[in-house]
Amino acid sequence: MAHRIVVLGAGYAGLTAARRLADGFRRGDVRITLVNATPEFVERVRLHQTAAGQQIRPWPLRDSLRDTGIELLVGRVVAVDPVAREVRLDDGRTTGYDKLVYALGSTDDDSVPGVAEHALKVAGHGGAVLAGARIAELAAAKGTVAVVGGGATGIEAAAELAESHPDLRVRMLVGPELGAQFSRRGREHVQRVFDRLGIEVRAGAQVGEVRSDHLVLSGGGTVEADAALWTAGFRVSPLAAESGVECDERGRIVVDPTMRSVSHPDVYAIGDAARARSGNGTELRMSCATGLPMAMRAAKSIIAELGGATPAPMWFRYFNLCVSLGRRDALIQFLNADDSPRPAVLTGRTAVLYKEAIVRGAAWVVRRSPRLWSRQRVPAAARSHAA
């Protein structure tokens, strides 16, 4: 009987892992099932463009899975049972596994009062579409949007909204300073772009509550806004922690450098839902830049394990952080191996082309990339484990 591998989540990490696993085994030796809540792949790194009203369409997952032998199961995961090695979906269906790749990603952290009820969001396609419609209305009325959160997502969203809707008033609430994660040159460039686009920045403003027409600050005071776009952090699904798999305080599955759960050897976790360190000790942050290498390593680890070899640890270092600043400018912040900023940056049109190449390259990896290694046969002993 074929060895059953189930991949949960078809984002950048999950889809990449599923395709790599299909590439790594001979047909018939494994049965790979990809579970996703929708039948489409969403370019999450472009959702700030969707919120700005640009047409960024998801593509059917079946296009990426054609001729791979991967079975697509559309449904929302509601429970994982690592003892019975079973996954349950919201419509009552269940699917068993011998190996599980957990790649359910993250969504907006809505723990602050009022965020769930009132804030616009860009962590998912549906939310970004709704945000785009509301922002278009506000732009026509010359209204105000407050972007909350000074990370890369917030910076990209603020610049995109201000450039796409010149009549829209854009405010941004950040931590200690705008672009604190960048070098001095990087911070200065972002500030110049924001000045050019007319974006108001309020530093040191922590939001304690979101209401329909203003924000309440934790330290006192309010910020007027017709709508708030929330980008102040992300959270993962509680499913993994509820299943009994060892997780960190944020609910991310704790894995070793091969992406294998430290508590359940049949479970691998990748992407935002995993707390991972590279073999060189580098802790990997939530990002597409780390999700794809994690997916590659998990697939290679499973292929090695089922082939009777010892999986190798993942070695990773950071190189750059790519941030779009509208369609005509961008910032490429070069990084040290530990993710700290180097003085060097790339800006302007060259940075736009650089960022676009990265985004398109990531989409190509998950959608069209060819087989990177020869297929191997799973020994009969490993295949009979599924019986």
C-alpha cells in the first residue's frame, strides 16, 4: 500500500512541499494529498496591491497540480489527531496519513479589541478584496485610512494606498520609529517616499482599541480615521497546540533543523506555522523568504527518511528584505546572516525590478518549477506502514 503523505495548506510553503514530494518519489509508492480551504492559490505577498484596487487574481490550484499525481482536497481543517494520524475537515470528511506536513500559515492577530469587528485586513484574499472596496469608497469621498503596524506589510500597504488613491488621506501608526528594522539609509529612503506620497506617520502610538471611526491609543488619546487597515502582527491557528503537538507560546509547532516535530516524528511543519532554526542556529521569521526553503528541506527530509537515509539539517542565512513602495519605488535592504540590516540598500526603479523578480520567482517556484532531483523508490517496509 502506498505511503500516505498529507500536506495541510496550499500557500507558498505547502504547495512547494507537495510538488517537491511528488517529484521525489515514483508514482504508486506514495499517495500525496494536498488540503486547502479554497481551490485557489493566492499570492499573499501581493495582497497590499489587491487592497489598493489592483487586479491580482488567484490561480486554480489544479493548474499547479496537473500531471503531478497530487490529490487536491478542498476543505477547512478543524482538527488534527496525531495519535490516530488523522485530519478532520469542516464538512465531516477525514483523511489519514503516515506523514503530515503542517503548513497552515498565519492570519491577522485580532486580539486587540475591535480589530475583528472594525478593521480592514490584508492577510487573506477575501479580506484584501473587501478592504479594496472600502478604500475605494473612502478615496472617492476623500476620507482617511489609518494603517496600523510598521512592519514590511504595513509599509507596503501605506505606500500602495497613497500612490493608487491620491485623494485618500493615509495615516500610519508605528512603533518607536518608521522603518526601525532598516539601516539608516533604508529608513531615510522610506521617509522620503512617505513625504512625497503625503503619508502622515505617528511614531510610538500603540493602539488599544479599534472603533468604527477612530482608534483609541493605549497611552491615552485617539486617532481619527474612517477606517483602520490592521497589519500589526500575525497569529497562527490553534489547531496544532490543541492537537498535543509541541508548540511554542505563539502556537507554532517546534521543529528541528530538518523541519520535523520535536514531539511527533510523523509530523513536519513549515512556513509561518513552524518555529524553526537553521542548522547554523538562525531562528527563521515568518516570511515567504523562509517558507520556501523550509518547504524544500521538509520534502528532502521526508524523501531521505523513507529512502532509509539520514535527513540533513537546513542551513539558511538571510540576504535581503524586499519592500515595495508603490509601483514606482522600492527598498532592498541587504542583511547580515542573522537578519540584522547592513548599511547597503538598493532603491528606485532598480529596486522595483529586483522586488518584482523576487515575487515572480517565488510564484514560478510553486507553480511551474521543474523536477529538481530524480525520483526514488520507497522500500516496501516503509510503504507497508500505511496498511
